[in-house]
Amino acid sequence: MKRTLLLLVCLASALAHAQGEELENPGTVLAVQDRTYRMSSELWIGVGIAPLDAFYKGLTGQVGYVYHFSDSFAWQVGRGLLSYNIKTGLRNQLETQFGVSPTAFPQLNWIVGSDVMWTPIYGKTSWLNSSVGHFEVFGTLGGSVINERIAADVASGTGQTVFRPAVHLGLGARIFTSKSVSFRLDFSNEFVIYKGLESNIILVQLALALNFGGTE
Amino acid sequence: MSVVRMQSATAAAVTLLLALQGVAQTPPPQPAPRPPAGSVPAPAAQPPAPARPPAGSVPAAAAPAPAQPGAQPAAGQPQAGQEQPPPKVDPKIFDEALKDYFDDKQEQAARKLYAFIESTPPTDENFSWAQYFLARCLIDLNLRHAGAVYLAKVAHERSNPQVLPKTLEALKVLTLVPHDEVLIDEQIFGSLDLGFLPDSVSDYANYQQGLVDLRVGNERWARTHFVKLDEAGVEASRAKFALLVTRLRNAKGVVDDQMIEDFLELSKDEKLTMEARNEARLAVARLRYEKKDYEGALKAYDMVQLPPLDPGRATLYLEEAWTRYNLGQLRATIGLLTTLDAPSFRDEFLPDKYILRALVYRDLCQYLPAKRAAKELTRRFSDSLEAIRERDDLTQDFRLRRAANSHGSTKRAAKFLESLNLEGENLGRHAGGFGDRLYKHLGHVYDLAHAEAERLYQQRLRDAVREEADKLLRADEQVRLMEYEVGLKLYERVKRGAKLAQPEKQVQLTSAQIAFKFTGEYWNDELRSYRVSIPSRCLEEGAQ
């Protein structure tokens, strides 16, 4: 009984304090602004890296087109990536010192895909207290088709390639520099699906995006 | 109860507009540009005539030049009995000085030019050039007032017609920064013989002389100057602005549509600076407010353009807040008052702000906040109110002094005084380079200028603090009325069956809008965007 009374007294004082605050400073304040930057049709071109594989590092070039239905939802209609692969020191060592066959190293050739894009965060930031920059953070989810070289004929320079499906999951941020130009930084992962031999291809990419038809 | 806006819009307009003497200055203030080497008699290209003191010429000390306006001692005229007579110098020192000047050795050049001026009669062909280049040296060394004194001498003496255009152009540039208004605006540009002026400065001189006539109430004479202005020039636009302000001042509260249209047209004149165009827009808004055309006034306020991230002026927000209050937009009014709490405006003297906030809260039946807002004024300005009641020296009151210094002629006088102080300090750094004679002479020039500027500033300050004190007292009176009324409302009996009035519908955000919750952190780009959600506690009409 005493405990209940004590609890009630505490609650009553807290409520009274809250009510007093509301009486003294009523209302809430929002800064409501027109969005400075709005995307519509976006064409982007980027360069990046596929850093995960221990036997090669891919230098990638990618282009894509995104249609923005609203400020928070968009469809990345298509994207295509080409990878230029560079052997790592480990692979060289395996091939030259341990006699491992070069055909044993599958590597990425190219990717095409399509995603949906969700942009829940739009914000602004202050640069050295002298200018204001705007940014947004988005996530992407979609499907891809991946072309990988799984065997190579070193002598002829040809090899056997395969197509594999993948689920694309990404996170990115965009910094606006003008109504029509922005820069994107994308981190994404391709979950390659293949009969129990699933693998991941992680991509990091910086892109220049051009916006067409955005509302002023 | 009649709580009214503290200052009529017309009066505010006149005060503000007249306060901006340099309201339409086109280029931003910048130091005097250095002339191209070929545009003056440079030693190599166009050697000036050698300075030959005529035989038997009287030394400068023995033949003092007529006293210059502004009680400045004549250049190179040391007071007899106090200083040694100036040493004789070789006339070639003038050429050396010019060479030093173009080699960016301003200190050495100034010392030599001063020595030349001291030992050379004013009739010498190079005398005016020496004065002009001495002025340029001093301006380059950030001793602008001293430079202005020498330029003024050249403009007054007019002994060499070739020097005059450059001198007047240099003086025109000096008007863009805090300067001696009596010396430059009135005694030079306000009294020049316009018939002999070069085209480059004749418009400016005509404009200045028209302004002088307007200030003494002679509009007809002013028009005779203004009609000579080139229509395509910036001075013509500035003259229109000055005439409109004068008409507004003389209208004494009678506002006609034509005047509004004229200001509106002027607000679109690209020849004027953004600040001047904004002043014209504010004038339109104030005049419409006076005519109770509040919607129109709001449109004019919306037309005011601010540079990116510029916080704008507190008076702009306060006036817009009054306009919205009169339109019944109580929440938008509170939004603007929130803006006025921003750090950028923390030092502004705005007693109206507290009254208006209390009025809005009162209209929303938020009586406790209303009382609190009203009391905030007496709390914040308690020292100043006490000083007024005790009949203390109001110029010593920090808040009133700051308010007085923030606008009008007092602001200009304060800025000029401040610049003299800075230049006086700066002079000390050149003591070695200038040599004893020039340093002493300039010290004397600055002492005199400082004394006069201080006297003028104190005179203007006394008048200005009295005005601010009046404003504060009126606001204090309004606060008492407000407290009384709110007190009555607080203890009013609630009628049986009374219900709270229906809450106002919230305006939904559109897809193109974004909302940032305000947590006390002010961003300059948001200052005009605050939207307040505050419930009304008023009871429905018709309760028993």
C-alpha cells in the first residue's frame, strides 16, 4: 500500500512538471522548408572496386539509370558493371611456387541488374559553419545476373564463363552539389546463388549522377 | 485595451530609409584602386616638371595656407615657434618618391613626398601631384582619413586641373567606407563648382548636392541637380529613391498608391544594389501596412531577397510578424518571433517583440505564457528602465547605447570614430618609416579628427538614446496593460458547459516539403521557415 502511494506521489509530481512546462512553453516548432534538391530521372556513371576476393581485385566501371517515383522511392531500372581484374600477390605465389592451376580461380567479368531504391533519410549538414550541404541516404534491393569466368586457357587467353543469379543489397549516400549534379557513394553486396556454392561479391563505388527533369 | 504597434510604419519607414545615407552604394567598399603606372606622370614615361622653388620664395612655414575646412592644419605648415622649419630638399626627391610609390614602398614615398610638400611652394607644378600621391600612399597604408585630408586639399585648391579628376574619383571611393562626412560629402562634393567637373564624377557630385538640398528641405533645388543625372546611371536611381523618401517624409501619414507604385518600380531597378532594392520593397510593405493592405504587405516582404545564409534584418521579421498578426495568422507570428530569438538577433533592441508574443498568446487564451512573455521585457531591460527612472546618463546604459549605435547617423558616427581609432593605432606602426616630421603631423591630424568625431558622436548618441528610451518606456507601459488584462482573464469564471474551441486544422506537409524539428539550434537557412503548432485554449462561444 505504501509503495503504491509512493509511486502515485512520484507520478503526480512528474505529471505536474510536464504540465507546467507545457503551460509555460506551449506548442512545438518545426522548420518547414521546400526540398532544395529533388531527383527525377537519374543517369549515373561510377568507378569502384571489388575488394573481397583474396585472389584478385576488381576495378569496376558501372553505369545505371534510375527513375524516381517520389522523393523516397525509386526504381533503378538498369545497371551494368564491367570488372577489370588484377591478380593479387597471393595468387601469383600460389601459381608460381605451389603449382596451383590458374583455372582454379573463378573471377567476376560483368554484372547487370535492376533494383528498387528507398531513400528514408534526407538531411543537411554544415560545412565549417559557412555553407550548408544536402545529402540523402538510400538502400537498394534487387536482382542481378553475374557473369564469371570459372576456367581459363592461359595459353590462348580464352576461358569458360558462366551466368549466375544474385541478390543485390546495397546502401548508399548521395551528396548534392546542384539541382542536376550529385555524387553517390555505394556499398553493395551480390549474394551469388549457385547450388550450395554461394558466394559474395562486395562492391564499393563512387559515382557521378546527373539528374534530368527534377522540379525546381 | 489598446495595445498598438509601437511605431507607425510610415515613421519607421522614414527613419530607416533616411538612416541609410549610403543606401544605394553600388560597389562594395574597397580600398582605393591603384592607378595604372601609365595614367599618372610616372617618372620614366612622363616626367613631371622639376620642382624648382622660385628664387626668394617664402618658406611654407612663413606663409601658411588658408585654413582648411574641418579645422585641419594645412599640410606642411608647421606652427611657428613649435617646430623647426622644414629642411630644404632637392626637388628630385619628388621623382624618387614616385619611384618608391610604384615600387610599393609607400612609407618611404610618403616621407619624401611630405618633405617635398613642406619645402615647395603651392604654386609649384608638382605640388598637387605630391599631395595626391601622398594621399594615395596613406590610403594604401590604411590611413584613409589622412589620405582624405590630402585629397580634400587638392580638391579645394584646384591648382592643377590634371590632378582633380583622379582626386575626386579617389574621394568617391572613400565615401564607401566610414569617412568624414563633413569634409568629403559636404565640403567637397556638396560644394563643388559643377561646371568644371569631369564626367566620371559629375553625376556623383550632382547627386550629393541634390541630397544636401533635400536634407535642408529644398526639393526644388534638389531636382535641378537630379535632372542633370544620366538616366542610365546608378545615381539617377539613387536620386529617385531619395526623392521618394522625401515625399514619404513630407506626406505625414497620407499614403497614395502612386508612391507605392514608384517604390515598387524602384525595387526592380537592377542598377541599385540588392540592399537598396530591398529597402524599396520594405518601403512598399510598410506603406501597404499603413493602408491596412496586409496581404499586399506580405507579398512585398516575400519579395525581399537575401544572400544565401544571410540572416536578414530583425526589423524585417518583426514587421512581417505584425502583418501576420493583423491577418490573424497567430501561429505564423509566433514562428517569426521564434526567428527573432536567434543568436543573430540577440543583441537587437526590439521591445515590440515581447508585446507581440504576449498578444498572440493572449489571443490563443494561453494566459500564463502571455504573462510570462510580457514580463520578459521588464526582466530583460530592468537595468535600462531603472536608469531611465533614476534619470541617469542614458549614454552610459549598455543596452540603450547599443540600440542607438545600431542605426542611422549615430551608427555612421560610431563607425567613423572606430575607424579613426584603428587608423590612429595603425599610424604608430609607421612611426619609423614616416620619419619624425610626417609622423608628428599625421598624429596632429588624427588628434583633431578624433576630437571632432567624438564630439559629433556624443551629440548624436545623446539624441538617439533618448529616442530608444522613449521606445522602451512605451513598451513598458504596454506590458503593464497586458499584465492587467491577462490577470483579469486568468481569474475569469468559466461558464457552465464551456468546451474548448475546436483545434485548428494542422497544415499537412506536401511531398515537396521537408520538416526539421526545432530543438533550439538555429540554422540561418531556416529563419523564415518556422512553423509553430500551438493549441488554442479558448472556450467555444455560446457557453452558458
